[in-house]
Amino acid sequence: MRLHRLLLTTLGLAALTGPALAQTYPTKPIRLIVPFAAGGPADIVAREVGQKLGSELGQTVVVENQGGGAGITALTTVTRSEPDGHILLFAASGNIVLQPQLSKTGGADLLPRLRPVAMVSTGPHVLVVSSKLPVKTVKEFIDYARARPGALSYGSAGVGGVSHLGMEYLQALAKTDMTHVPYKGTAAAINDLSAGNVHALFSSPPSLQAAIDRGHVRALGMSALGGTGAVKSLPLIAGTVPGFDFTTWYALYAPSGTPPAIVEQIGSAVRKTVNDPALKAKMEAQGVELTYASAQDLTQVMKRDTDKWAKVIRDAKITVE
């Protein structure tokens, strides 16, 4: 009888652990791990969102940049941490749906140890060409490339990155044949595009704006089915290439053992954060659309994008060592 009572007491305490933690959470600053270097697009969004999220949760959110290693360092840090909601991963779609498919060491083994919390933002990519190329629309660019198979080249921030896969996705749908030239980072690719050493490129609006303003590159269209801020006036690539649509999204993840009540509390704070009018306007000016999606909806987005990019990766025979 005594053992039976002890077991019931233990089960009762376990059942109360999640709600009890949620009632006191957070009890200390929250670490937001970003798998990219400081100053880049992901870091900028993370810091803006983190500051407001901290206000909503009543605790400071400290951004920690752990770039390099294709994001594996950051994912490992989070998956090995205490699952109490005080450490979160600010991941890009590439960390979650691209890298695990591109390499045996891309983090596929780490994904089951992460718990989706909420989507934070989405952002389109802009198709730009060298101003030396005699095309002014997406249709003219595709026709020009089709008429010169193998003659044009496109740059990217590296093999297996979203700028690389985005162009392979476009090529598959538009039936073009261009040569991939990978660079060590976006800045180097844009510099060579501006000089006319490569002919086309996909990148995020903030990284391209200076080159566009100087007239070195020409923006032809955007990769999403809608946009905000500076890209809102650009034509949709899908208007010329039906079915073409891709964005980079950012989302929060927690260690897999984080109690559901805490995940729900963080998700609620994220929803309030991304719907803040002042923050939305500030990010839209940089071509970033704050977009909330619940943990359940984020899981569906992950599955959809994993399936879509798996086909692109397989058909283009892309691998990363």
C-alpha cells in the first residue's frame, strides 16, 4: 500500500511539472542561438525579434552567434541543453530542410532532438542580373538563356545554399542550362555579378540593395508569390514560370524535451511579437515579412519544403562534402 501511494505521488508530481514550470517561466535570461555570423540577415532579424520577444516574456533575450559548420555547432548546442525554454534556436529554413539532405553530416540526426516552437518570418529572394546583360524582364532573361545553352553562368553564396538551389529550381522549371559558380559568401558573388564576371544571382533584398542602387545589377523579379517593402513592386517570377515559389523562413526551436506548456507560452509571445505594428514596419522596410505560424503549422511547412527541395537536390545531383 505504501509503495502504491508513493507511485501515485510520483506520477502526480510528474504531471504537474509542465504546468508548474510554465507558471514560473522564464526565471532567467533566454539564450537565442543563431547559426550564422553577426551582421547577416539572420542575425538582424534575430536581434530585432529577440528584443521584442524578451519584452513579451518579461526576460532579456541574449543573442549568441554560433556561425560555421553549416549550422551544426548551433544545433548541437541547443539539442544538448536543458529543455526548460531558456535556450532556443533561431534557425533558417536551410538549416532545417536543406543541410540535412545535402550531407551525411548535415544535421539529420539532430532534427528529432529539436521541437518546433513557431515561425517568425519569411523573405523572398530577388533574381538579379548583371547590368551588362541585355535583358530587362524575367521572360527576356529566360529566352536569352535558352538561346545560349551553357553560355551563361550564375553565382551563389556556396554549394548547397538557398541561392544555389533556388537557381537550380528555376532552371528545372524554365528549361535553361547555366553554369554554377559558387563563392565563399554573398558579398563576393555580388561583387563579381556587378563586374559582369557572372550573369545572374538570387539573393535577399537587403544584400542586393546597394548594387541595385548603383546600377551595377538589375532586379528582374522576386521568388515568392508576394512581398513587402522594397520588393513589393517587383514582378513575380511565377508570372513567367508557373509554379515557381520559394522563400527563406526563420523559426524558433527548442530542445525536444521542452514541456508543451512552455512551448505554447513562447509561441504566444512570438505571435504578439511578430504582429507588433512598429516592428513589422521596420522589418518590411528591409524586405523581411514577419510571419507567425504555430508549431503545428511550422511542422507542415517543414514537410512541404523538405519534399520540394529533395526533388531539386536529387535531380540536380547536388551534394556537399
